[in-house]
Amino acid sequence: MPVTLDLLPRTYLWCTCGMSKNQPFCDGSHAKTEFKPLKFTIPEKIRLTLCNCQRTKNAPYCDGSHNSP
């Protein structure tokens, strides 16, 4: 399921492997895989809905892909 968060201005690393214990953010769990986190920057405080299933076509934002079989 997606997660809606109030994010502060800074650079974030979104988890692409799905193994992070700090979803939707990277915690380095991908270290021995082919996955790399997705870096994204928020220029001002904003409320966003981020993908937690890693199936989105608009990473790191939720696009509803979790509703598809």
C-alpha cells in the first residue's frame, strides 16, 4: 500500500528493491543485489504519496499499480 508523508526539503533515497526495513526509503538492504536506490529531491515542504510496492511506473510516487493483478 502507498504511504502519504509530509516531506521536508532535502534529498531522499527511495527503495527500489523492496527489502528496506525503512520503507519507502532505502536503508542499504540492496547492497548485494543489482538494485540501486532512486534519489529524488524535494525543494519545499510538501505532502506526497510514495509507492511502497515498487510497481509504480512513476517512481517514487504511487500511481495505483498496487491495484493491478
